[in-house]
Amino acid sequence: MFLAAFSPKDDREASPDAALVRQLLQNDVGAFEKLYDKYCRIVYSLVLRIVQQSGPAEEVVQDVFLQLWRNSAQYDPARGPFVPWLLTLARNRALDTLRLKSERQRRLENQADELFSVVVAPQYEKELDEKRRAERVRSLVGELNPQQKRAIELAYFQGLSHSEIAAELKEPLGTVKSWIRNGLIRLKEGLHTAS
Amino acid sequence: MYEAYALGALDPPERAALEAHLATGCAECAKSVAEARWLVSQLAYLAPEASTSDMLKGRLMQTVRSETKSESSPVPTGATTTPAGISYWLSAGVAALLLLTLYFAWDAHRVKEELRASNEQNQRNEQMVASAQNESAVTQQKLAAMEEQMAKMHRETAILTDPASVKIMLAAQKIQAPQMVAMWHAKYGIVLTGQKVPMPSGNRVLQLWLIPKAPGGKAMPSMTVRPDANGNLVILVSNPPASGSDTKALAITEEPAGGSAAPTTTPKWVGAMS
């Protein structure tokens, strides 16, 4: 696949997370527990935000980590960093739960093909602990105007398309597209500047 | 556009156009999409921080450990693949099938009643879903909850009716109460049902445990429940260990609200795996 041409830097391939995931291939329960302890909070927070109920959220988190355990070979460190891969998996699973049998779910099922696609962190990205990363992203998104922030949240946490967001917010489609595009560009620039 | 694509926000025509272009092998756009996926993944940090229960980790680690043991277990010494062995097992299998057929004939009426009640409930839910679709974003949350409930009922029905499910009778221990019934399906999970179940005191709950075969193995915590006003209860465990072969028995204890990571009382119901 041509996408495989975008290999991350060698130091990322040798990251502690990638090493732990490799240990899963040898059924290393200790490595699995370390990954769970490290990322269960952010995964659960994301899933709970999407599905809104603690019981179903815990089921989704359990599914995500069991998939990691049973199919760890599907994560290829050479194709991108671990955490964005895990968060993408969790988000899609949570949206599947939220959108059972709807058109949106079918669209997301198509997106499932992308689960193991390439994710490339930009050159300026540095390894940050989860707390500092969360503070940085929240601060940058908090600077967007409320409508812009709302549009991005509807897309990310509810899986809505441009058209659906326009209908939800009762705003022109072009306006919604601009909000999302400009909002994400500002986030990208902010992350660049802050690094 | 790359960010909107990674976000899943593109409407179908735009999405199809971009994917068609990516399929041509445009390396520059592919790189932009890959970077956009990373940017979009950062939005996860907007979610308010929340913590999982200790029970979730307990369930997960027990499942992972049991699967590790299953994979490393040697083939039982009694197993054979010789022609004579096959003939013996074939005979045993036919006998088992006959017994199962008799059982299901006896059980058919009850299953029919459950299916009828389930279908009626599904129809009611579907009508509610249809009316809810016209409402606002708040209503969409309710819709998702109803759809989730329907999916749960479908799964419960599948577990209760699939011949591949294993039935486990849980007898009451030192209390006056009817036995409970669990059906364990390797793919769909476990459904536990009980009737005329005494209400736990205060806000305490009943908690299901999976007792491992391994000597000294710790009981695996599972779901908690309180019976309804009529003493009925149903528990669906969606993700039990893939195989029940490492589980010796199911047990139910009374625990504080929210459940416990390890049993704090003696079991009130116990059922051995057949």
C-alpha cells in the first residue's frame, strides 16, 4: 500500500508503548495491564462522553481493550503512534454503540476499514504526558468561538456530518464547513506553536 | 478537507470524491490525511475526565488471564483422534443430541412465550423509536438508549434460544428461594434469570461471580443487579471468557451497592458448569 510510505521516525517505533504492544504478541499479561493502566482513563473518558451512560461505556472500553489483547498484531508501530490508533478505535466503537442501525452507523462501518490506516504525527509533535496534552488541547479549543467549538464537538463526539450539523445548528452548510475547517486549522497551528 | 475527512464529517459525495483521488496513489494527499487523523485524535482530550470502576479492570484481567491459560493448556490425555475414538464420540454425540431434542421439546412452550413477549416488547420499542426520530438532540440520546435496549433484548433472545447455549441451574444456599437459571453462549454471552428473588436489604445488590477451575483461582466479578418489585431479575453478561471451559461454577452473593472486586459474603446461589 502506498500509505505505508509514511513511516514515522525510528525513535517512535522504539517507543515504550510500541514495545509493550509487541509484548502482547507473546501473551504478556503484565504488558497488557501496563497499557490498560496508562490509557484506560482517557479511553473511558472519550467513550463516556460519546455514549453518555457508564454501563455501556464500560462495555465499549472492555471491547476495545479485549480487541487490543486478542488482535494486537493489527497494530503496526511502523504505521503510526499507538495512542491515536487506540483513540480512533475507541471512538469508532463508541459511535457504533450510539448509532445502532442508522445510516451514520453504516458510514462508520465503512470507516472501520480505516482503523488500521496510517496515522502520522507531525514533525513538531513531542511526547507529552496525558495531563499536559489534555490541558493544551482544551486550552486551544476553548479559544474558538462557541459555535465553532460546538460544530467540532458534534462531528467528533456524535459522528454527525456537515449536513447534519448544519441542520442541528440551523446554520448554512457552507458556514458549518468553514467553522470546522478553520477551527481544526487553528488547533493544528496552536499545537505547532505550543510545541 | 483532509481534517473533515478524518473527522468523518464529509457528506457522501465529497467523501467518495476524496477516496477516489486517494485511490490514485497521490502520496501528498495520503500524507495529509494521515496527519489529519492524528490531529482529529487529539480531540479526545476534550472529553471530561472520568474513571472506570475497579470491577472493569478485574473482569478484563480475569478474561485475559483465562485466555492465556486456555491457549497454553495441553491437549487432555483422554482425547483421541483414532477411528475407534471417533466412533465412540460419534455414538456419545448422537445420544447427547437425543437428550437435547427431548429437552427442547419440553422447553419449547416456555421459549415460545419468551419470544412472543420479546417480540411484543420489540414492536413497542420500534414504535417508540419511530416517533422519537422526529425529536431534538435530547431525544436522540433516548433513541440511542432504546436501540441499545433492543440490541440487548435481541442478544438475550439469541442466548436463550440457541441450542449451542449451555444451561446452568443455580440452587439457593440456605435461603428459601427458587433456583436461578443461566444460559451461557460462547459467542453471545451469559443470560441469568431469576423469579421470586428476595430483595437485598437497603441498597445492597446481587452480584454474579465466575468461579475458576484453577485451584486457588480468584472469583471473577461480573454484573450486579437488584430484582424488580415482583422479584424478577435478568442479567446479561456480554463479554464473559470466550470459553466456559476454565470456569467451574457460577455464584451469586449479596454485595454493597456498586458491587465488589472480591466476594464479601457467602454465595446465596451456586450452580456448577455441566
